[in-house]
Amino acid sequence: MMTLQDIQDKVKAFLVDELEIDEEKIMDEASLRDDLAIDSLEVVDIIVFVEREFGFKMKPEDFRAIKTYDQFCQFIREKLG
């Protein structure tokens, strides 16, 4: 089973490499919208990434309910069981 650290590493690598977010901004309490400036087009990329990397479908409304980087990683962990 993947640890939370494994999930955080994959998510952070994706945010830095694919969305070109400054790694220093990616902290547990970072707001996805305000601090990381993730927009609606990038949400689509994130949903595709989650499906490809973690093997489950994520709905846009799931993502809208998530406020911080840590909540996002915890959401993935819960889905993976």
C-alpha cells in the first residue's frame, strides 16, 4: 500500500513538472487555488493525473471540495484505502 509520503511525492512531482508550480510554495496548508494558483483547466489535468497514477476516477466536484495540498493528498489516500 502507498504511504501518504509516497502520494505526496507523486503529487508534488506532478505539480512541479507538469503545472510548473514553484516547489517552495507546495506545503501542507497551501491553498490549491490561492497559493498554488490552480485554475479550472489545470483541474482537468489533475483529474487525468489522479486516474493515471492512482487508478480511480475523480470528479471535478470532488476536487472543488478540497482546499489544501494536504487535503488533496489525504483524499487520494482515503480513496486508495
